[in-house]
Amino acid sequence: MPLQPRRTVDELRELQESTGDENGAQRVAWTETWERAREWLRGKVAGTGAEETVDAAGNQWFTLRGASDRAVLIGGHIDSVPNGGWLDGALNVVAGVEVLRRIAEEGKPPVTVRLVNWADEEGARFGRSLFGSSAAAGSMADQEELRARKDAAGIALPDALRQHGVDLDSALDARSELAGASAYLELHIEQGPVLESLDLPLGVVLGTFGVERHQVTFRGQAAHAGSTPMDKRRDALAGAARLELEIREIAKRTGAGAVCTMGGVVTKPGIVTSVVETAECLLDQRHLDAAKLAGMLDEAKRASEQYTRDEDIEVEWERIWNIEPILFDEGLIELAEESIREVTSDSHRLPSGPLHDAAEVARAGVPTVMLFVQSLRGLSHTKLEDTREEHLELAVQALDELASKTIERVRSAGEAG
């Protein structure tokens, strides 16, 4: 049976209809709708002969045994954010099903091929993204913090996991699933505007951005808004406002790929009749180059210190979270580029600003690459998310070409070894 890319589009529409509503996709992890989607996926894979297992972290695996235990993994996630789009995550898995069908139809593959549906990539219910892939990668080191997490209804994360057959204390046992992995492939919508701006349907992902996320607190002195002259004020918000403008310049100076965002500012006392005493800011900085990311952070800190002198205020920096840039496998990047050029005219290499399960797999030492397909208007995490259907079909073809090339690479490496 030849590859049928159109079937992937039709099945994505089917999944959208069965697990969404007028507001968008509702496949939030650790919910009944998510479980219904996993059951739907189980039915789609059934005809391939692949064996299904669910690991200790709730990841759903479909294994097509090959002549070798060396494995090529194709992965994604079927969970969504609330009111999400029809493609984010689901495209990865449903396209993987179609590739698995084609491989199975040709007989026993030379190496083992596994499709994985990672559990809770989005972190929408409990605020912990990449749950299943980080467990499998062995990078989930914050069990105590996870135990304390609760959803909006006050349900604790361990209790919700237990309802779906997962014991938080045993989640790291999922590490055994990557033992024989020789390559990991993931297809995803871009979720940004770059490919559309270049009028290209597909691109190859170089890696995922490193992230520096801080709370920056400026402290001044509350004073009456009517009686305090402008030159006598110690206005904490002045420091925050100046930093917000400066981070834009820092990103511009750093060059392509640099992004800086002040995502929130809370002021106290927060009334119109008082000079701001405290301004708490959330700052997010991202880059694919670790040295440039460190430089961006250093520039922002030095700028904030200058503002404290200018405005007679104080500043404190507290790191909330950080992750090093993850670079994907150069050999697989080349294969991905070849695969794209076999199904369309041109390709483009670009980094990923959002994190993906692929980053966790790469961090575990498995050679990894991602393909991006164009997102219309660069929109994602909204019901307005969309991609041209003809581009989706090209993406399935490119993933299939990449799977074939990767299987041959892994087979050859096994024979040489």
C-alpha cells in the first residue's frame, strides 16, 4: 500500500471533530477527552501490526519489530492546550501513523520502528510541559515540586496521574524506552511566521532555543502622586519601563534569532494616587547560541543597574528557569533537507523558539531532527491555527522520505558496527 498523505489530513479532521468544539481542540492531558484521543489513535495503528505499550510516564508506544533491535523513533503528542488548534501536536502523531502503515505494508523493516505519543507535552492542566518526554529522557529531576502542583480545581498532579494509571514516583522508569533508540524524528507546524514569509512550505529545524527566564524586581519609594515633585520621585516603574525598551534593543543588537520579552509587570501599591514602590517584571530571553544568550542576559543586568543609579531605586534579579540551547544532529539535518527537496522546490534551516519533546530526546543523547511545515499567519494555540492542506500532504511525504533515509542510515551503521 503506497503512502496516502491525504488520509492524514482526513484523519486530522476526524480527530478535530471528535475531540474539539466551537472553541477549538480540548485534548488537555490527563482528561477523559485526551484518553478518548489515545483510544482513537490506538484504533488507527491497529492495522499495522505494531505492538502497543504504555510506559511508566504514560507515554503511548507502538513498536513495529524489525530485523534489528536498533530503533528509529517517530514521535509527537496528541494533547492540546484548551481551545487549541487542530494541528499542534496531532499532526506529528497522525503523520507518523501513515508512515508506519507504509513501512508495515512493505514487510519486516531492517530496523525496529517505533511511534511514540508523548504524554502531556503542553503542560496545560498543571503547568509542567514535556512531562512524558522528560521522564523518558531522565531529565525530570523535580519530583518534589511536581508533587505539590495542583490544577485550577485543586486536584493534585499525583492524584490526576493515578487516575490514568501513572505513579509519579515511578515515572522515571520510562528511561528504559530510549535504550535502543538510534534516531528520533518529529514533524511539527512551525507556530511562527518565518516559512510563510519566505513562501516555503517546509523547513528543517536546527535545534531549540536556550531560555533564560527571570523575575526582575525594582524597588523605589511609595509617595503621594500629587505632592511629590517629579525630580524627587523614586519610581520603581521607571526602571521596569526603561528595561522593557532596552531589551528590544538588546535583541536587535544581538541579531537574527534573538528574542526578549517582558511578559508581565505587577506594581505595588498599584493605585493611581501613589508613585510605584515595587515593580515585579517577568523577563524571558531566548537564543540558539549559548554565548549570545548569556551576553543578552548580561546586557540586561548591566542596563538595570544603570537605571537604579539614574532613578535612585534598587533592583533584584531572581532566576525562575533556564535551559541550554539544544542542537539537533547535523547528519539528520542534512537528510531532512534532502527529503524536503525531494518533495518540493526548496528548504530553509531555522531554529525553534518553542520547546518540543524532540529537545528532551536530544538532551538524552539520541540523534534527533525536526521538520517544520508552514503555519498560516504564524498562529498557534488558538482555533485560528491553520496550514494549507497541500502543505500538510507535502509534510507527510517529507517525513516518509526522512524515515526511509534514516532507517537506511541506522541499518548501515549497525552492519558497520
